[in-house]
Amino acid sequence: SLAIRKRVEQARIIQQKRYAKEGQSSNANIKPKQIEKYCYISNEAKELLKIAIYDLGLSARAYDKVLKIGRSIADLAASELITAEHICEAISYRSLDRNIWMR
């Protein structure tokens, strides 16, 4: 829909501005050190992510991917802070992806 397209375009602009000095243009391409620098995460989201690491057995790579996806979800919501809601959604996508590929 037009509303979703507008949100996606705004999120891309946010990402391009954020990473202009880094030589990147999107959350998908950032490196681990950049994740630490740009993925501001609430305390509640940190706790949720810790639980997911232990309960789902997420690897360090999966942790980074969840944070990148959470960053993108937050960008779509025009939020500088990655909240527990964003992390929960990112984890659900990760879990869905694992279930599809494990079959």
C-alpha cells in the first residue's frame, strides 16, 4: 500500500543518513562494531534478547542479525531506540526462518 511504501522509503532515508560517513547504506551491511555504535537498545529489549539467546540457542551471528532486523523494524517505526517490541518481532522472524530451513 502507499502508506507502507512511504514508511519503507522513510526508513531507507534514515539508514542512508545514519551510515553516510560509514560507507554503508543499510542496516543489513553494517559490521559488528557498527552494530554496537548504532543499535541503541532498551534495557527491556536487552533482557528479552538474553532470554532468546539462552532459550533458542542463538549464535553470535544470529544475535547480530536479530539486532540488525530490530534496527530496521525500529527505523520503520521512526524510533531511534530499539524496543522490546522490535526485538520480539525480529526474533519471531528469525524463529520462522529457522523453522522453514530446518524442515
